[in-house]
Amino acid sequence: MTRKQRRLTLIGAGLGVLGLAAGLVLYALNDAIVFFNSPTDVLEKNVAPGARIRLGGLVKPGTLTRGDNLNVRFEVTDGNKSVLVTHVGILPDLFREGQGVVTEGALEPGGTFKAETVLAKHDETYMPKEVADALKKQGHWKTEGGYGLAGPSKGAAK
Amino acid sequence: MTPEFGHYALVLALALALIQATVPLWGARTNDAALMSVAGSTALAQFVFVAASFAALTACYVASDFSVLNVFQNSHSAMPLVYKFTSVWGNHEGSMLLWVLILALFGALVALFGANLPASLKANVLAVQAWIACAFYLFILVTSNPFARLAHAPAEGRDLNPILQDIGLAVHPPLLYLGYVGFSISFSFSIAALIDGKIDAAWARWVRPWTLVAWMFLALGIAMGSYWAYYELGWGGWWFWDPVENASLMPWIAGTALLHSAVVMEKRNALKVWTILLAILTFSLSLLGTFLVRSGVLTSVHTFATDPSRGVFILGILVVFIGGGLALYAWRAPALKQGGIFAPISREGALVFNNLFLTAACATVFVGTLYPLALEALSGDKISVGAPFFNLTFGPLFVPLLIAIPFGPLLAWKRGDLLGAGQRLIAAVALGIVALAATLAIQRGGPVLAPFGIGLAVYVMVGALIDPVERTGLFRVPFATALARARGLPRSAWGTAVAHFAAGMLLFGVIAESQWNAERIVSMKPGDTVSVRGYDLTLDGLLPRPGPNYRELVARFTVRQGGAVVDVLEPSKRTFPQRQMSTTEAALLTRGASQLYLSLGEVGPDGAIAVRLYHKPMVLLIWLGAVVMVLGGALSLSDRRLRVGAPKPARKAALQPAE
């Protein structure tokens, strides 16, 4: 093989692998991503029941009830609308009424949201960014004292 | 006084870095030995001053000096002493100080051990190191001063985030930073080579040990972080494909590719332009990781409060160094001389194959990490890209790579024999198929992926050992002869075999844990028993227990197997009053490489406590695999040729087979 042919082989192989990677990425992006919604989005966009989404907002104070066998129900609100969430399992350490939360799961035909995971946050001053944005959109964002004050860094936290 | 001293030392380090960034460069241009030699002494002095600054901050923490804002926010007088040390870097400002400390350490090491480098290369390398240092000193002094004082010192601090009050914080960030920052050396060498316009096999020989050291530390740092998350977060997961984790994985993958392409460059003087590009990209990914972690642009379960001005500053650093590095590359790389040629089927070809797949896999992680950011900027839609995406992209790209691993070392340089290598791998393939069939038979209708994964893992492990077994003649010659030959093999050959073997171990652990993990989540009262895979766990009772700066509720479980008591496990929930936070302390029972994992939830209204129990088969192989891989790296690092280093004539080098 001449130098030119070898170079072409190399470039061909490179493009082949990159093409494979791009194909996989495009396929996965169609199939394996999850959209984030606020309660207002869920009610206004008519999210189809069964579709896997993330729902985030504040846990509405006074709505958390714990049933038997680790069943929990609570409402997630963005100040405008709220959605009832059911979950079976253990809630994260920092789950609190009135605090931000992100849940992942699907809407049931009746309009309740069945969460498979409830995501933890790791610091009491931290608010998930999507939740903060959703609240800002509804005009309920309060910059109270201490918020955004340097908490522990997350790089060291990992 | 101490904080002011630390602050002042940091300013002086910046001043020294400014000298180091300019004078040696001028010296290298004018070929002035005196100016070039400034680099070494300033690099050492810089390290001394940063170390003094770091020591000052540590002293503030140990003395619980709450007049320092940073100490007030992240410490508590009742905290155990070890956490007072580690909380120095358990916050943004302190961890950036650790970053520059390690950067200065690497600079000082190059100054100390770079005696055999050509003077101009050494001067240029240290000057480039100093540019990076200047940028980060400025970043700390302008946006993240760890020594800021409070006008009125509070009596008590706000305590360190409880999740960080763990020995993991002592180990994980320093290791990770040694890796991240270690890649700055390969970056500086590349930029220096581009400035010089000269690059050869000797260059690769100098760069390789530094890359190897950084790669080893990064691997350990990632593995320790993963184990820490596994036992501390109470979810029993060891990898979440979280943006912050991806940020550390990307430079590691690129660094792995760099290690392999540097071999080609060192042995065959080929792939030069590509190696330089990889070195620049690897450190760029380290910087990108720093940016993602520090700026908070991405949502991550690890995200804490962040400050936008810092993000903009780091973005600036990112643009200057990555943009500048790539621009210099585009301008100067065409001037570099082309290297030797080789057939597609050859050792070089195998290493190129490795590089193609590793960079493609790295690119998919990059897309998965940054796509949500791009999409939100373009369309406003918020999405999350999680494990399903990475399993679909990263996974398939690693399969051909794993299949190819055993072939690489069996192919000859320049022109290899694929069929011959395949024949020599028959034992590995056969054992892999046996493992596949055995797994199928044992699990009867379990997950489909498991038998193939286990088969592949066994194939990789056995395949990695074929090269040393053949070269020592084990099973063919008397054992003593084989042992003598084993000692005669170059350490780098052993390093390769061990590291490749470890890749198989890691895969084995990942497959076993992800496919055969058993989980029970139940609500228990004292006296209740929960069972998983033949283990019966009885809750004996709940008892409160005080800690130094927390209260904890301990649940006592007796573990029985077939009626016989195996052990007592005590998972707990800790409440830290200062921060109003609670953490879950999981209890682990290790049996062989498998673990029982037990963690607690809340106590319900009826007095029952939520319990999460996992049986994780072979889970320890994941981290053991990483450790063994690093051992392989260490073996390779101890190879004589890297210590002798330097441009010796080829004939002389050939006379010195490694001991």
C-alpha cells in the first residue's frame, strides 16, 4: 500500500467509527431522553399519559401524606398549578415540604403523576435549576436571604 | 494574621508565575541560558508560596477561626479534627486553592526531574505551566478569595455539609485533582513543542510518564468518588452518568487514548500530529470539567449553590486556553514532520483502532453531557439525558474496543498477522464461550445481556494474560525457567497485561452488579425479618446515639444465613442540627467480592422504619478493577526505559532490556 492509500484507509476507518457514534447518538436522543415539565406545563401542554417525563417544582406544604407499605403522596406546585404525585419507596434525606423537588415518572390516565424516582438535592441552600426557572416563569421566585450564598462546592462533593 | 499571610503568599505566587510565564519564553527565543534557567527556580519558589498559602488556610480551619468567611461557612468547632483538615477543600474557594497547589506541585516536579530535558523545551514547558497558573491565581484572587474576613466573627461556624463529613473527602478530591491537573503537563509539553516547531520520539518518551501519572491518579480519583457515592448516598448506585461524573470521565478516556497514541509516537515516530492534538484535547476536557463543576451551568445531583461571575471567569480561561491551544495547533501542526508509515493490520493499527473508538466514546459522553445545555439555549426545552442514553451509545462503542484489547499486544509493529493473533487467542475465546454457556446454564432465563457480558469479560481477562504466558513459556518450560523469563520481561509488558486484565475485571463487576442486583424496599418493625438471596436480616431494635456534631438513629440488624448468625449490621440516619440536614449511613457486609447493602429511610407514623436492602454480586470487582488497572500503570511507569528516558541512541537502548 502506498502512503496515500494508507491514509485513505485511516480516514475511512475514522469516518466509519464517527458515523457509527453519530448514528447511535441520534438514535438514543430520539429514544432515551426525558423532558422536564413544571406543573403548569403538564396541565397546559397535555402531556400524554404514560410518557416518561420529569416534573419539578416545590412540594406544596401540608400535602405530604404517608400511607402503608412506603406509599407517599404529595403535591408539586409552581405557585400557579399543582399536580398530585404518588411514589412508592424511600424519599431522599433532604425531601421537605416547601422545598424544591424533581421527580421522574409518568402521568396516569387520572391525572396523577406516578413518580419512579424522586431526586435528592445535597444541600439545603440548593434549588434545582429547572425548578428555579419554572418558579421564575410563574413569578414566584423569591430571593430570600442566604439563597445562593456559597454552599459547599459540588466538585468536592462528588 | 494567618489569613492575611496566606493571601499575601498567594499574591506573591502570582507575581512569580508572571515572571515564569514570560522570562523563560524570551530566553528560549534568544537562546539565553540564564533567562531560560529562571523557569526552574521560579517554579520551585511558586510551589513554596502556594504551599504556604494552603498551609495558612489549613491553620485557619484547624484553629476554627470563624472570622474567616470560608471557615465560618464550612466548619464547626465540634467537628472531628480530620474533617477540619479535609473541609479545607470541601468548598469552592478551598478546592480551587488545592487545584493551584497541585498545578504548582507538577511545575516544581518538572523543574526538579526535568534535568535531562533540552533547555529550551524545559523553559517553554514551564512558561506554559505558568500561564495556566496565572489564570487560576487571578481567578482565585478576583472571584473566590478563601481568605476573606468577616467584620464580626461569629461564635460558631455553619458546619461542613454533612455528606462531605466522610473520609471520602480526604481521598477523592486530591486524587481527582492530581489527575485533572496532571494533564496540564502533557498540554504544556504539546504547546512547547508547537512553539518550538520540533517534535520527535524523545518528546513522547518525556511526556508519557507524566501522562501516565495523571491517568493513574484520575482513575483512582474517579473510582474512589464512585465508591464514596455508593456507600454515602444510600441509593446503592455507583455511577449515575451525572454531568459532574462525566466531566471527570471524559478527560480520563481521552487520557487513555493519549497514553496509547504516545506509545506509537515513542516506538515508531508516527501519529505525532494526532498525539499533540489529543494532549491538547485531554487537558481541554479537564478544564471543561472544572468549568462545568464550578459554574453550575448544568443541573446535576451534585450541584450546590454557585456564583455566575465565577462561571464567566472560568469560561474566559476555557476560551483562551482551548481556543489558543487549538489555534496554535492549526497554525503550527502542518510544519511538524510526518512520521513513519504502517499497515492497517499492525500494532500501530491496533492502537489507532483503540484511539478511534475511545475518542468516539468520549464524544458521545460529551454530546450527552452538553446536549441539554445546547437544546435549552436553542429551543428552551429542558431535558435530562441519563443512563439509558449512555447505555445505548457508550456501551456499543466499548464492545469492539474490548474485543480488540487482547489482539493489540499480540500484533507485531509495522505489519501484523491478524489470523496468527486470532489463533493464539483461541484459549481466551474458548474460555469466554465456556463462561457464557456456564452463565446461561446457571441463571436460567435471567437477563439476556449477562451471559454475553460475562463471556466477554472472561475473554478479555484471559486474552490479556496470553502475551506474558507465551513470552515466559509458562506451561511449556519448567516453572523456574518461566519465572526467570518473567523477571526478564520489560515491566511495561507486564503493565500492559495487568491493566488489560483489569479492564476485564471491571467489565465483570459492572455486568454482574447491573444485571443481578437484588433489591428489597420494605417497612419494618423490631422483630421483623427481610430476606434476600439466602440472607435473613432481622431488625433487633432502634436506638438513638449521640455523635460529636450530630445525633444518630441506629438500627441494629442480625444477619443470618441458613439459621447461623453471620454478622450484625448497624445502618443509621444522622441528623446535623447546625445545617438541619440528615444523612444516611449505609451498612455493608462484604462476602468475597459481593456485598449486602443496607440503608434506612424515614420512621413512619406507626413506628415502622423504611429499609432498603440490596444484594450486589461481584460489585467490588468494579473498584478492584480500577485499582488493578492503576497497578498496571504503576508497573509500566517503573519500566527502566521511562526512567532512563532521554534521547539515547537506539542501539544503546536496545542493550538495556528492563531488569
